[in-house]
Amino acid sequence: MAQLLFLVIFNMLPTLIVSIHNSTTGGCAIIRPPRDGGIRYRGLTQDQIRSVQILPVDYEIEYICRGNRVIVGPKVRKCLSDGTWTDMRQQTTCYDRNYTGKKKLYIGALFPMSGGWPGGQACLPAAQMALELVNNRSDILPDYELELIYYDSMCDPGEATKLLYDLLYTDPIKIVLMPGCSSVSTLVAEAARMWNLIVFSYGSSSPALSNRQRFPTFFRTHPSATLHNPTRVHLFKMWNWTKIATIQQTTEVFTSTLDDLEQRVKEAGIEISVRQSFLSDPAVAVKNLKRQDARIIVGLFYETEARKVFCEVYKEKLYGKKYVWFLIGWYADNWFKIKDPAINCSEEDMTKAVEGHVTTEIVMLNPEIVRGASNLTSEEFIAQLTSRLGGKNPEETGGFQEAPLAYDAVWALALALNKTVMPLRAKGKRLEDFNYNNKDITEEIYRALNTSSFEGVSGHVVFDAQGSRMAWTLIEQLQGGSYKKIGYYDSTKGNLSWNQTDKWIGAGPPADHTRVIEKFRFLSQKLFISVSVFAGLGILLGIACLTFNIYNSNVRYIQNSQPYLNNITAVGCVLALAAIFPLGIDGQHVKESQFPVVCQFRLWLLGLGFSLAYGSMFTKIWWVHTVFTKKDEKKDKRKHLEPWKLYTTVGVLLAVDVLSLTIWQIVDPLHITIEKFTKEAPKGDVDELIQPQLQHCSSKKMNTWLGVVYGYKGLLLLLGIFLAYETKSISTEKINDHRAVGMAIYNVAVLCMITAPVTMILSSQQDASFAFASLAIVFSAYITLVVLFVPKMRRLITRGEWQSEQQDTLTTRLSINNNDEEKSRQLERENRELQKIIQEKEERVTELRNQLAEREALRSRRRPSCQNQNQNHSSLPPPSSQAEPPGYTAGPEQSVMPPSFSNSSNLYQGEGKLSRNHCHNSRLPLLYK
């Protein structure tokens, strides 16, 4: 497209060579060289050329062109004598061999040939194919030729910034910019509006690029990544998944995609249970997925990071029949087989890790055989592209799947520019007039792109209000190391075309989490039945004892045991035993809504049973201690025991329990609570865990109420033990069974104080807790009934005391006189016995008197010295050693002695006294034989 333009020779580049032919006459003025060429002046130096204005006659100049251009017109001119050059009517130009006569429009493109997404490897050849076809079409931009100026952005925003500067500040002017990956497109599109440039991307999927306020001139043939999300949500719902996990690379495209997915799954009732992200090393994020039991995982990252992720997935065993990964579908088909020095996993390891994953990708190749704007079908396009790649394996070529998008992007741009020619001409403007300050041409191109609609090799090309491509979604699954199409999804209509070719490692789609089976722990029925039998027998025993006590309430022996208190004890034991039945009833027998009623029965039956049974026994032992442990025992023993006081004491204890239980149930009623235990793995390779659960009767402040009740009852038990110990040696007919009551109190107190803390500790073990509590109730009730009532039954049976009140009263009246006569006879018998004893004593006294008479006869024969000594001491009283023997009868002047003979010392008053110094005092003991 050279024109005959002349430049001042002095401004030419040093490469111009000038050759000047000598002449002897006249001269010609210097002429300007053609554009893209120069003039060779022979024989002149550069300094001479700058100073010469007129060249001599017959001087010849030679035209030369730079590069591959050729001379069109005269190549050599000669100075004539008239001062002109030869062949001046013909123009000399430098002609480009490839010149078609069209004006060029330049497209500045950034193709990532390496980096996170090396999509330029296939997209660049596809774009060049489109440019060739467009430039060869006479019906599309006939006066223009599109030329691509491209650089390798390496999918790096930093590198793209430098390249964008070169594109903008280096000639020629670019009418459109075409970036590739999303991170680069974000940078370019945000800056392009300052230069009034349209940005047209073929490989950007970031949802953030749909923001028209931030990116007002942006279009793309690659749909937004959010177009994957409706497909993913539909698949989640189809496979009954309600819990998913996500892992993403921390870039804007994936962050915004995930934000959109989070909103959509929330609307669909699906939970994102785990959300992990990483910058360059995914090891920690993958470990977190494993630790939090992620099963359905959506991965958003570039291809190079995908290899790192799945190497860690293999190490953490986060693959297999329990897991499903959802990935982006625009990776190379063999991306997991490519050797990557950044990972230390083999190809076999990677193949195992990625098997069965699902990809969602925009339909980038028209599945139908349709010839679109380029007059190529999708199959023909793939064939030509494969040929253009020079036999390179498409699976190993980055961006091969996106190549149809790059191809259609060039076509969309060409059709839009073609559409602007006439509107601009009507305004007196042309496309070649575009510069970075010309906003009108940019607006025309924008309107043309916004209304584009044509059939391309990638399908129907149309843009939404945000400039994003609207398309179907392809669903693929990796089966046996290769991707298989399993369906298509039309998000605009919500239609899913399913091929029924999905294949799973297990029996079907896995569960979205480890299925936790809630299993209640119920009481052992064998234990419940066994204890219930004992409780039932105990209730029958209690009823039998109660019947016995009521029937024989008029028997004196029964009356002296306070039968009404014993009746209360029997009733309390029956109620306590009856509490065993609701104590063993759980969710296996009643519905959950009925369980609080069972809880109420447990509490009230056991509480009232204890109050009645133990309260009546405590009352007995309390009054025995009160009546018979005073300082003045004789006075207290005569004190009459009033029964109404006993009943009042039992009533007070019962009222305290009823009041406390009533307040408890009003303020903080019992309800069902569920205790969960550590999950258990069942036998076999089953993707399930068993969650053991146990039902409890509880309230909001259960520990507080139990503390109050146990504290009150514990004090009663301790006080009962103390009173039983204090009264163990007391014997009274007023309450003739208080020793048996004390023994029962010992047993009940010990069992209760052991069982209460043990059952609280073992509350999570239903069998052990029930066994301790129920057996403590059974033993306490049995011991109480046996100790209190069996001795009474035995006494009445063995002694035959089975008379009624009337018989007992009649017998009592008839025997009154008999009792008086019996007392008289008994007194007579005692009198006769006493008289006999007196007679024996009198005989003994007579014998002793005879002995004294003999001794008096001996006295008369004693020596004078002895007589004198006896006379001197005859006036002294008898010594204590010579006291009268017991039973000695006084003379007639003295009164008759009682049987005790306490006054027998007067027997010797009428006789002479013996001296203590009598020489024969050794014989005195004979008197007392």
C-alpha cells in the first residue's frame, strides 16, 4: 500500500544508499524518495547530499525499497538538460507483494501460551484460521483487512500489564483488544475504557466480568463461570445431595463463581458445609476437607493447581466410591497425565485420584451438524485445527476445548465491524479513522456486538445484557481414564438431557456425607421383665401384708405396733415397687410425645412411695427416741403415746414432698432429652456411622432440683440411722416393733445412699442404671415388708392369737375376776413360803440359843483374870464382827422381823456381851454357821 511520497533526503535513514552519475552541464532539483523506500545517490557523501540542492545534467538516481517490497514504476531516473527527470509522468512506488488494496484494522491480542491456563496453544491457531477466512471473504469488510498483533501473557496479570502498555503506546492503533484468561481480562477490560477500546475475550469465565459498571465495553464468547452453577445445583438435587464442600484457588474468577454458587445452593436448600481456599499449596485445604468428612466437593482452580490438588487428594485418600469431585471442564483431556515437577505423584496415582469426577463445561463445540457464518461445521473445524497444530496431540494442547470460542470470537468481531461500516459512513466516518479519543466509533462497535446473533462452530452465538455468552452446559464424567458425555443442560429453560451413561465406582451416587443412623439405646427387655417380676411379687407381698395388718388390727400385739403406720409403710412399699414399671419404660414402648407422662409417673410414684414407707418408719423411731430418752426416765415411761401425733408427723413429711414435687413440675417440668454418644462404625465396608442415643427424663435445672431432693432425703436417712442406733436397747410395749423398724431403716438408708450417686454416674448406661435403681427399690421394699410383717404373722400363727376384737373384749371381761382370784392365790402361796422360811429361821435361832447356853456354862469356869477382863468390858457394845446372824428372831418384847432380816443385830440384846479381847474369841465364828 505504498504511495509515491517524497521525503527530504536529509531525513532518510542511514541505510539509504545514494549513487550519483556525473554530468557536465545544467542540473535538476532533488526529488523525494517513495514511502517505504529511498533513492541511491552515487558518488556523494551524506554531508554532500545534505548541502546539494541541484544535481547536474545526465546525473542518474536509483529507487530502492525496504523489506519485501518491490519497485512499481521507473526504477532509474536521469537529469535532462531542461532541468527535469526522465519518465516524470510515471509514479514510482514501493509495492508490497501481499498488498490487496485493503485498509488494515489491527487487533491487539494476549494469548496465554503458558501459565495456569495455557489456552493460547490452540486458541491462537484457531483465531488465525478465522482471520484468514474473514480476510478472504468479499462480503465481510471488503475494504479492510484484519491483522492480529499478539503477545504471550502467560495468564499473569503482571506480565499482561507490561504487554498492555506496549499494545497501547506502540503503533499501529488497535481497534479491539482480545485478552484470554479471566485475571488478564479483568485488568485489560477495566483499563480499556480509558482508551475507548472494545475488549473481546475468548476464554474468560469470571462472573466479576459481568459487571457493566466496572467493565462497560467488555464482551466474551466464553460464558460466565456462573453458568456452571445452575447445572451443578440441578445435579445436586437429582442425586439427592443436600450437603457439599468447596475448595478454590484464591483468584477473583473463582471467588465470584463460588459466591454465586453459595447463593444458588442456599435457595435450593443445599448446605455448603466446608469451604476451603488456597493460594498456591492446597495441602492444608485438602486435609481440612478430609477431617471434616467432605464427600461432594466442588473444585475451582486452574489446571496446574488441579494437579497439585489431586496429588494431595491421593495422599489423603479423598477419592473412591465415597467421594465425587466437580471440576471445571476446560482442562486438557489428559491434564492429570501431564508430568509436572511441582508434584510428587505418579501418573498411576493421579489416575486413581481423578477417576469418576464430573465436569461441567459450556458447550464449546456445536453438537449439531450445522454450517454457520464461517461455512464450516464443528467437525470440519476440529479437523482443520488439528491439521494446523501439526500433528500435536489435542489432549496435550492447552485451550483445545476453547479453540471454537476463539474462532467464533474473531467471527463475531468481524461481523460486528462489518455492521458498523454503513452507520459510520452515514456519519461521515470510517473505521480507519478510529483513534483512542474517538468514542463514536467505539459506541457503534458496541451496539453491533450487543445485537450479534449467528451460528458458529461453538453453537449459537448471542450475548446477554452483561456481554456474556449464553450457551448450553455439557456434563462429562471421567470413566476409565477418559471423559464421557453424560448429559446437556439448558439453564435458560431448565431442561436436562440425560444420556444415562453415568458410571460410579460403587453401587450408585455416593451419599453427600457419612450417613449417620440414629439408633436409640433401649433397656434390655430381659432385665426389665426379670425385675418387673420381682416388683410384681413385691407388690403382691405388700398387698398381703396390708391385708393381714388390717384384718388383725384389733389384736393386741398388732395394736401395740401402731398398725396404721405399718399400713402406710406397706402402701409406700407398693408405690415404690410400682415405680419400677415406668422406670423401665422408654421409647421402645411409648411414643416420644407420651414420654414426659412416663417421666411424671416415675417421679411421683417413687417420691410418694419413699415418703410414705420411710416416713412412717422414721416417725416410729423418732417418737420412741423422743419418749424414752428423757432425763427423767420413769416419768417418760408413764407418758401416754398419742397416735395423732404420729400421723401428723407422717403427714408433714408427705406434705413437704408433695409441695416440693409440685413446685418442681410447675416451675421446671420434666421433659424428654436426648443424649448422644460417640459415633460407632458398623461392621463391613458401609458408608454409615451409628449415632447411639439415649432418652432421659430431665429439666432445665435438673441438677439443682436433684440436689435439693437428695439433700433433704439424705438428711432424713442419716437422722433415721442415728435414731435407730440410739433406741436399739429400748424396750416398750407402746411400739413393740421399733427394733424391726430400726433394722429396716438401716437397710433402706444404706441402699439409698449407695444407689443415688451410682445411678447418677451410670446414667448413660441404661441397663446398669436401671438395674441399680430398681434392685435397690426391690431390696428395700422386700426387707421392709419382711422385717415388719413376717414376725407378726409368725407370732400370730404359732401362738394362735387370731381372735377378733369382740372375742378379745369378752375374754377380757370374763377373766377379770379370775385374775383377782389368781392374784389372791399367788399372794397366799407367797405367804406360805415366807412362813416356812420364818419357821426354818426360828429353828436355827433356837439351836443358836442352846449353843449360847453351853457357852455360858463354860464362862463360869474361866480364870479370874479373864473374868475381870470380861467385867471391865461388859458395858461396851458388841463389835461389828460379832453381829447377830441373819434370820435371828428377837424376843417377845421385839416386833416380828421382815423377811429381809435387816434388824437381826438385836438378837443378842438380852444376852451378855462378849469382849473383843476374850481369849476364846476364835470360836465365835461357830455362831454363824
